Amino acid sequence: MKKVLVVMGSDSDLKVMEKCVDRLKSFDIPVEVRICSAHRTPAVAEELAKNAASNGFGAIIAAAGKAAHLGGVLAAYTTLPVIGVPMATSVMGGMDSLLSIVQMPKGIPVASVAIDGADNAAILAAQMLAISDEALAAKLQQFKAGMASEVMAKDEKVKAQFA
């Protein structure tokens, strides 16, 4: 199975991104977690991205705040899909991060999830990997069926409460 590389611009992103790592592990997806700055360690970012495919990764998840260039820098050096997680910030609540991620130039796409959307980033990466992995696709089907069951149980409870 392909691995997922989770890269954060700072250790301050770790609390949010632990949800991503936990979700990936719940699907038995191997994950490697790194801290790398698009601005302070650009050579490290380049090296990570250039070698990601040959190191067995199938997708990259990049979490960053403010200028949020990490996903774009990584995407510039790889053909693997890159998913950006815009981090909430004290300045604009994360809108600065979101806009930085979604405004990529033509030819260098970075998918984006919601601000602090670490869980959805993991699910999206799993769905990408599941295109060529039937066992993972089955786990995702089971996951979605579980979510549907939870909603149905809540529906029954509220119907009974207000009957």
C-alpha cells in the first residue's frame, strides 16, 4: 500500500493534524509526519517532494497557515496529488491560509479542504489511494456505511423524542 506524507509548516499545527494522522491510521495507511517550512527550509521541502514517489508515497498532505505556501512548494516538485490543509490563524481566522492554498497558478494544483480540515484531508487522500487499492476502497465503504448508521440512529432518537 502507498504511504501518505503529512507535512506541517510548524509544530503549532500538530494538534489539528493529529486528527489527520489518526484517520489515516484508522484505514491502515502508512503515514510519515514531518515539519518543514516553505520559507525557512525550502531545500528540505524540495527534497521531500522530489523523492516522495520513489519513497513509496501516493499522496502528500500539507498543513500551513498564513501565507500557506507549503502545499504549493511541494506540488511544484512532484506529480503526486497534494492536499492543502489551511490552518486557522489569529489574523484572519484561516481565510488567509485558505486563499493562499486555493489560488495556485495554472499547472500546479493543490486540492484544499476546510480550515483545520485535517480529518477530511485524510479521507480525501485515502480515496485517492483507493482508486488502485480494492482493500482500501472496501474500508472506505465500511467507513461511510458507519457514518450513515450513526445518522440513522440519531434520526430514530430524535423522532422518538418528539413523537
